[in-house]
Amino acid sequence: MLSVLIVNWSGHYGGVEKHLLMLAGGLDPQKYRLVFASPDNGPFPAMLREAGYCWYNVPMRSGLDGASVRQLCRLIRAEGIDLLHAQQSRGLYLGGLAARLAGGKGVIQTEHNVSLDWHRRARIPLRVRWGSNLLRYFFVRFVARKIIALSSGVARFYTQVLRVEPRKITIIPHAHPVAAHPVRRDLDPRSPAIGTVANLTEQKGLPYLIEAAAIVRRTHPAVRFRIIGGGHLHDQLAAQIARLGLQGTVELAGFQPNATALMPALDIFVLPSLWEPFGLVLLEAMANGLPIVATDVDGVADVVVAGETGIVVPPANPQALAQGIVQLLKDPALCRRMGQRGWERCAQEFTVERMVARMATLYEEVAAGLGG
């Protein structure tokens, strides 16, 4: 049996944690024993304990947190860990150091946040960006045996920016379960509902969606937009909605613990991100049979087939967003066809079984090379 320590620097619940729960639930417990380490700062640890997994509370503060490294090192030895699976760069820094100190255990990392468009567009001071990249390069080059990229956009960051050898990178996209039969949707032209599920952060490009809503309302006054999610831009977005007179058109619905359950009430799903390493929420929308309007960034092209499962537009362009939305509003048959094809693509290409099988193969490959 292979003992795997999964190191996640956050205890919150989002795309990373959804992914880990799907992975853990799909791996054969007769072949893999999973141990988790994360801070106790959100609902994720309770979910792990409820599901019966072994979990350790490790603070994982920013920087090279020596106390967390020592704690992880003791944990690796006590639990007889064979392989460490780090989530994101902080998990690699802390977990990778601990694995080396504990005797050179195998280390792999899944990259969830960093991508080529992130490198181009995120507002990070140049010295911080390149300092982080130098540290990231060192750990990828000398500590990690494999990097798991969620999309080709993530892989391109590692090969083009960090100059990592392509053979060290494996693309394993997110997955999402789908119902046994597709959901047949019919656009309601009397009061069409358009929505997104996103953290209220700069990454998600929500000011451009609000501008697009003002444009769409000129020709479709009954349209309603719903933005589901919380974040530090709430007040700024609320002020923008008031300034544009959209109080009855755009709703900031706040954080919802099960936002996926609200998707059936939507007619069209929009993702206006400025960078998006993958976009698990796109699979959630496709699993619900929703047509999509999304920006052409990073992993979106790996998920949404332009013209078939959705409409893809340039980022930071409210006019293009509005045109994509209006195109769907004017054509209910197109909405239904794209929703159906999106469901089919999700059911065929992004199954949990396929994701788990590819991850298990990688685990075995890395474990087999530990003696080399």
C-alpha cells in the first residue's frame, strides 16, 4: 500500500478542496492510504474528518515556515509516508523541504493558481514576481519529481517562463460528476437569468461583466444577472452597480456554500476572468447543461470548445462579453444545443474516473522511481 501525504496550505473550501475530495473518494483504499495536512482555518478539515481521513493541523504560514517544515518532517516519519503530493507552490516549499529532511521521499506538486496569463496580467510588483519565480524554479528543478498542470495554460507558464523541461510536467485536468442523463434547458425570454460563481477578486474580471450587463440591458431590459461569491471587491462592485443604475438588474448574491445547486436557476453562465488556470466552475456549469460565455484565457480553451459548448471572447472587453450574451439571448435553440454539447463533453472528457486513474498512474510512476 502506498502512503501519500497531501499537503494543502489552506483549510478553506474552494476548487482545490473540491478536487482533493473527488480524488480521495476515487482512489482505491486498498492501494492508497491518504493522510492530509492543512491549517485549521476553514471547513475543509472538518470535511476530511467526517469522510474518515487522517488529518493533521499544520499552520503553513507564508515564507519558509520552519516550524511547519519540522512538523511535516515528524509527520512524514511517524506515518511512514512514501509520497508527498503538494498543492500549489507553498505546499511544495514547505512539504518539499520536509520530504527531503525526512529521507528524500518522492514529491509531486499540483499547480492550481499560477498560469501564463496570470504572469502577464496579475498586478504583482516585478521584483516580487521574479523573486517568487526564482524560488519556484529552484523547488521545481531540485525538489519536485513531477508537476501536475491543470491545463495547457499552466504547463506553458512552466515551460516558457520557468524553462522547465516538458517531460517533468503532466497535464491532468479537473473533473466533475454529471447526472446519468442530460438536463434539457429552454431559455425563458421573459426574464432570462445570467450568472457566474466567482470569488470577488481582480482575477475574475467582474467589473467587465457589470459593464456588459449595462450594455445587454439596453436591448433586453428584463435580463437579470446574478454574481454568486464573496470577496474583498464587494463594496467596489456594489458601488459600480449603483453608479450604472443596475440595482434591479445585477445582484451580488454573496458566498453560497453550495453554489452549484443554484446553477439550474440560470439560463446562461458567464466567466469573465482575466486569468484562469483551469476553471472548475466551467465543468459545474456544463454538468448542469448551461451554455457558456467565457474569456479566452489559460485553461478555458481546454474546457470550452468555442462555437460548440460556448462562446469565447477576449478578456477585459465588456463589449465582447455583451455581444456573446446577446447572441445567446436571441437564439434559444443555440443555447439548448450548446448546453447539450457541454454536458456531453463533461461526461466524456472530464470524468472523475479518468482523473483518478491518471493521478494513480502518476503516483505509481513516481513511487517506482524513488530507488533510482
